[in-house]
Amino acid sequence: MEEEAPDLLCQLENVQGLVDALSAVRWKRHQDAVVELSEHGIVLIVEESGCLQAKVYLKRELFVRYEYNAQGRPRFGVSLGLFIDCLNTYSVPGQSSSIQIQYPGPDMQVLLKSLDSQDASICAQLRTRIPETFAWDYNFEPAGTNPLTFTVKSAALREAIEDLEWPGSSIQIILQPDPPSVILRGEGHGDLQIDLLYHAHTDLLAAFQCDHRVSFKYKYKFLRATTSNIPGSVIKENRGSKVTIGRGGMLKVQHLIPISKMSVSHPYVDSVGYQQPGRIAYIEFFVKPELSEDSTNDY
Amino acid sequence: MKFKAFLTENGMHLLEKRFLPALDKMGKICHLYLTKDHAMFLHNLLNGDGVQSIAQFRKEALFDDYRISSQNDDRIAFVIDVSLLQRAVRSSVSICSEFGDGPTANRLLIKLVKKLPANSTQPIPFLSFETKGYKSAVIQDVPISKPLSRAQVLELQNALDMTQDLPQTLVQVPDLNQLQNFVDRMRHVGDALNVTISKYGDLHIQISTTLVTLGAEFRKLLVIGEQANATAEDQNLTAQTRSSRAVLRGDGQSVQVSVKHFAKSLHCHLTKPDCAFYGIAPQGACLTVIFQFFIPGSRQTDKSISLHCRIPVLDTGSS
């Protein structure tokens, strides 16, 4: 019997980076994810209650080898927690370990294999499911001709959202052009308001674009999920996250997660500030706003 | 019933820095079994289903001026709390090292005593640690169980004899840290671990649940005991197939153990062994781990110290 080439066979040099990227969208213990394969790379999608969706984009440039042989775009469902736990066993502290990912296996599994040593190898087979289709579409459209967006230090964003935990279950986000600022506001048992002023806090707020005032409310637990699992490497490297408000108040939060350990393996390359764009995993969260009683928002 | 001995400097180091921290991880209490020639720390030998650990020292490895006498062939055994013992040894060692030097160096005296505790009329047994400093003496009493009766000691000795059967094939694990790191992460995935050991020098450990199979294979390990040459046709198979083929041919054995137990046995690397061997006892009775210690500065096995664990089998597996 001639063996057919699998839909995907790819190899990655640094498992820990992949663990970091996937962990960023793991906001609870048991979560189902859908994985979509294409010639451009791998996308992993997680969703909750029709209000929150997260996507991890792993472009093919991240992989040292990427052989794609499928027609169309194969999709499969997998338990995110198990996937991360399995990948984690490949990761050895203080060194970067290579793995091979293959789909499908003989019984439609995802096959993971370590590549570092012939005499000590790790193998995993993860059962996949036929994915459910998502109930609603997260098509993100800009709110107007000019995007409403700001870029903020990931650590600061996470801290601000953590601080807003006590007032209540929904958080109001206000963007206003005059003075250019972002306001995060929680109301409930008490009030708490965090103002980020563009001109005053240039170290925190790296970019800001807004031509009219908008205000939307979001469920706290969904907002929290967008930042609570940002990996330590992002915080340590002082990276930024981009927040955009789209049509209807749809919130988009984007993080960039470094996959390769450039600073460890190539200290000289890193010191001149050279970063290959292919070494970054893109993470996007989409949060639907709560329906507001007053429709004072203009688009 | 009398027991009195001085712990040597080497003995202090062995117990404080290496063995007691490891034994503490094996279980809160253990039997301390003293004979004319040996001192043994025994975990789970009489009771139950946990990991059995047997640490045995020839008296010279720990003590000098070792005196023991009992009506039961000079054997004494009792139950002791490992963490209390560890605390007593640790603080006694710090006192000794603080004041002791020269010919009058402080020595740590260990003896079995009976004392009347406060608010009690019944004297209870203690293992007493006595350290004499320059101007002071520090005595620490670690409470112990009533010494075991003649019948109980016999039972313990029988259980100990039962643990001495050697697996026919033992493979050496080169890097315990790596294995521990792996098993610690594996614990999240499942509870039961299949362990296959072959005469070719392959060790394969694998967790299987309905959703996931996760395994690690270590090959071309040093084999002690029965060995065989791997067949060339097995080279390009998956680890799982290779293991089951070895078992089918009678060149391998497989057992299932608890991941928690397996991880616990790996804590023995705190004793800083020079090598570790895994093997499956005859009839798949248990998974045995044997740790070896070299005489410092040599590659010769130190016969005065021995440590091994027996991990209970959940299921006889495919053997």
C-alpha cells in the first residue's frame, strides 16, 4: 500500500514559543479549539458563549519545514488544554527543543514527535473531533473611515484590566480625541476609572488614533481573558498590544508573541535590534460589546 | 533493648543533605530498622499499596562506636516521622559544625531512650540526639513508636527479604533530571503509565487515555542482566509498535503503574545517586528502581549504601 502524504507535516525549532502562544488563549481549563490548516500556516480558534473569540496565527515562516498537501482547508477540533499539556512535555527548561507536527495520523489524530535525539524521543497522538461551526461571525469591520485604535504596553493593559476586577461585571471603554485619551471604567460595588492620556503617558500609550468619541461596555470576564494569559516573554520584552474598536463596538485586541528565543541563541543579532517578522505568532481576540441602553454612540 | 551510636561526619552529610530529604518525599513515616550490621529506612513495607523504598546502610557508613543489643537477636525496629528526624539531624549538624574542630570535635550521639513527657504518667520512647558544644549540650528527642514486637520484626524482616528479588533485565537511565522533568509534565495528561523495558536496552513509558497517547522512549541504554540484540526490522517503527513487538517476542516486559508513584520514585535523585536502573520484577510483580552510589572519587560501587524502590503495579499489562 502506498502511503499518502499527510495534509500537513511541519517542524518547529522552539516548542516553548508555541506553548506560550497557545497558552495566551487558554482562559479556562477545558476549552475546545478548532484548528484550520492552509498553505499559509495554521490558525487555531477558540470561542466562548458567542461573545468572545480568540485566534492564534502561526504563519508558515515560523516553521523550519512546512509541507502542505491538502485540497481546500482542512479543519479539525481538538482539546486546547490537552494540546498545550502535550506540547509542554517536549519543552526542556533552558534549551529550545524541536518538534514535528503531522496531521492526520492513521486515525485522524494529530501526531507530535520530538526531533532532538534519536535515542530519547517523545511521541504523542491527540484525538481530533469534527469541528462545530461557529454560531456567529466575528467579521471585524472598521468603525468608520479612520480606525479607532490605540497601542498600549501589554503589561499596562493587563494591569489595568486586573485593577478593574472589583467594581463590577462590566467595563466601559471610552476613546476620545480631545484630550486624546483612553478611559477604562468599571461601575458596580464602587467606581473605578483608569485614564490613559496619550500626551502624558507616551511610554505606556505608544500610538493613538481616534477622530470621534466612542463608548462601549464589555463583560469583565471576557476582557480579562484577552490579557490574563499573556506569556511572561511578552511582558519581559516590554511589548505592546493593539486595541481597536470596530463597527458596532466590536473590540479587537492583538498581541505579538515571539516564537524563537533569539536573545538566547543569537545575542549579537538581537543586540542590533534585528527581528525576523516570521518569528512572531499573532494573537487576536474579538469581544462583542454588551447591548447598551442608550444608543448615543455615533459611527 | 539498647541502642547507642555516634553519627560520623560522613554519616551526618549523607543523612542531612541527601537521604532524609529524599526519604521525606517518599512518605511521612517510615520504619527505622537497626541490626548488628545495618541501619535501614523502610517505607511502605508492611502497610499497603504505596511505593516501597528500601535504604540500607552498613553501620560504618553512618556510625562509629555502634552499640546495639536486644533480646531479639540484637534487632530493633520502630516507626519514625521522617520530617521530625530530618529537623533533629539538621539542627544537630549545625551545632556540631559551629563548635567542633580538633581532637575534641563534637560528635553527635544518637540513642534510644524512654522519657516521661510533660503531663503524662506513661514514659514513651524517643530517639535522642545529643550534641555537646564547648559550654553547652543540646539534646533533641524525636518521638518514635513503641519498638516492634518480636513477631512484628519478623514480619518486617520477611517483607524485606521479599523485596530482594532482582529483575532479569535492568536498563540504566542516563539522565534522571530529564526523566523527572518529563514525568512532571506528563502528570497533567493522565494517571496510569505503561512502562516497557526490553532486553535491547529500550525503556518506553506511555500514558494513554481516550483522547491522547503520550510517550517517551529511551533507546540504546546500558543493560545489566539478560540482554538481546535488537532486530534491524524494528528500527523504523513507532516506539509503541517496537515495544509491543519486543513483548510479543518475549524480549520485553510491560507493566502499568501510577504516574504519581513513578514521579515519587524519581525524588530519590535527591540522594544524588551515581546511576539509576529500571527493571521489571519477575512475573511483572512490580517496577523496580535501583540506585547506585560510587565510592567518592572512583567509579566503584559503594557497597555500604544501597537504595531501591519498588513501584506497585496497577495491572499486569501485556506481560
